[in-house]
Amino acid sequence: MNVLEIITRKKNGGSLSYDELKFVFMGYLEKKIPDYQMSALLMAITINGMNMSETLSLTDIFIRSGEVYDYTGKIDYVVDKHSTGGVGDSTTLIVGPLAASLGLHMAKMSGRGLGITGGTIDKLESIPNFNVLPSPEFFYNQVKTLGFAISAQTPNLVPLDKVIYNLRDVTGTTESIPLIASSIMSKKIAAGATNILIDIKVGSGALIKTREDAKTLSKWLIAIGEAYKRNVKTIISDMDTPLSCAVGNALEVAEAINVLHGKRCPLFDASVEIVANLLSMAKGLSLEDATKETIKAIDSGSALKKFYEFVSFQGGELGKLHIAPNVIPVKAKISGTIESVDALGAAKLAGKLGASRMTLDDKIDYSVGILLHVGVGDTVEKDDLLMELFVNGDLPELKNADFSFINIV
Ligand code: URA
């Protein structure tokens, strides 16, 4: 097979066979195809798209590049959720224990954050001694007995996605819908879930910028699920505003605990919606009944109890959770109504404090972040508190920081 011919055909809008896709993509994983040729093909796919048959082929090639987990006949009600990434989105920390407290099983593989979006593994690593890489036997037993375990992605689960994702990240090819669909679904299918809920985030702080694109992605995710006999449902939610008042790793863990204590806020609503959908899919309940059961599991304290058990199973010491001690208040310069709290602006500020990384090798400070005290529609007087910044030491660059992402009119 000829790589140049394959790239050229996609550049001219043609379609590629299973074997041609396998030749280039697996060739890249095996280091037989160089970065520049793989990048050229990814760009041609991003511009000209892929049809469903190509997308199914690519998903299959991704899945077969590593280990595949199968819980059939061993563990019932295996569910999974995925968010396409957002700001202040710590739903996994709530959804996992909440789902487990309702008799579902979630074997969760999570990632680290890159750029503006946070990653669940970073949030968990802010808990001292939390083991993000349990052995496969430990992980399996924890899922079976406790109902919920998390692992950082092992090198053996869809290794092809890892190398391709890293290349997409630096070649302007992250927004291709068929590439996103095969990346997400290959990991969910390989990880063994039978009921999968995907939360597609749309807005300034998200990978997907328009509702139209979100709807297209939804169709592709469901179609791939059908091909593998997985029950897939999607929800589309806004990411113009941070999902919770906390942006920063340890702060987000603390906020997840507040929600598990019953705090009503958008993060509570989002978590309940995800778990109610999973419960309804897995156990055949109506969405209304599933929602009632889900809220009951929070209000009774059983989801919170599961969360504490989950953290201690994986070695974490919540008592030692460290939040940066220097607190800088940011106050309103004028009176008025909060018109917007831009997710991208909040994420960039948290990044400036050290909460996120721009390359996978960057070190992050788990203890820093932002606590927002206002939301869209609130009215404020001049000098009212808008947010608090949690920082370590003096940060001279904060003098020029941009706080205009909270827009008062
Ligand atoms: N999440 C993924 O896992 N892959 C993508 O391509 C985008 C979001």
C-alpha cells in the first residue's frame, strides 16, 4: 500500500477502506509511518470528514490496538459516563459513588487535563496518597465489591488513541467529529461498559462550539454504540459558564463533597441527570422514577458514604487535602447584574495560578484555584465579592490578570 496515495485520496474527498486506514494508523503506532504523514492524513480527515463506514472501521482499529475488557457474566449493570470536557466539571467524582450507591457498577478509566479542561485524575491526585493506577486485579475487585473504581488510562487500553490524540492536540485536528467519535467510543467499548452516557459540552469552554456540531456528534456516537450492541445515550449541555463555583483541583474535590452532602447547584443537577439516565438505561426504570431514586441516594447520605469508601479503598487521605492558604478577594468595580461568567476566561485565570498544564510534562499545583461567589443573573453592589483566588506565595502577574470574564452590566 502507498501512504501518499492514501493521503491524496482523502485530500481529494475520497473514502478509505478498513485495510488502508489500518495500514496508516497502526503503522503510526508501530512507528513505521512518520509524524508528518500521519499529520497530513489527520488534516485531510478533519477537512473532508469520514463516512460512517470509515468511522466504524477506524473505531474498530482503535479498539483492537490494545486490551479489551469484558464483564459479561461476571459483573452486572456495568455503566460508564464520558464528558467531552469542561471547566469546573467534577461530575465523575459525584456520579461514580452515586451510581454505585444505586447498585450500578462503574469501572472508570479517566484522563489528565490538557489545556483549559481539567482531568479527573488530576483532581484525585490532589488527595494525598490516592492511588490512580491500581493493579488490574485490585481494580476489578473494587468494581465488583464497592461498585466504583477509577484508574488512569493504562498504556494497554486503546494505545492508538493515546498517540493519535497527542498528535491531534498539536496539529489543529482536535475538532474533527468522526475522529472525536471514534476516539471516545473506542475507549468506552474497550473498557467494557454496556450502558454509556455521553455528556457533550458545547460552548466557549468546550471542544465543541455549536449545538449543531453537538447533535452531529451525538448521532455518530449512538450509531457506533449500536454497531457494538452498546446502549448509548447522549445529553448536550452548555459550557459557556463553569459548571461549578470551584475551578482548581483540590477545590473541585471539596465542592464535589459539598454536592454529595446535598448542596443544590448546577453541578448537583448535572450529576443527577447523568446518573438518572444511567439507572434508567441499565435497570429499565422510567427517567422520572430513576431521578427520584438518584436524589434519594444523595439525600440519604448513601452516595457520600460510597465516596468516602472509594477514596479510602484507593489509599486517599481526604483529611490531608490541601488548599492554598493565600486567599485574594476580587471585588466588583461597579454595581449591576452579572451578564456572563465566561468558562474559558475562568479556566485561563486558574491556569495562570498553576492549576492546569499546557503540555503533558508540565507540573501543576493541585492546591490553587478560583472560588466563584456569583453566577449569571445575580445582582451585585460595587465592592461585593465576585470571587476568591487561592494562591501559593506572591504571584506578581496577578496584578495584570484579566478578571473581565465576569461581565457586569
Ligand atoms: N475526548 C476524547 O476522548 N477524545 C476526543 O477526541 C475528544 C474528547
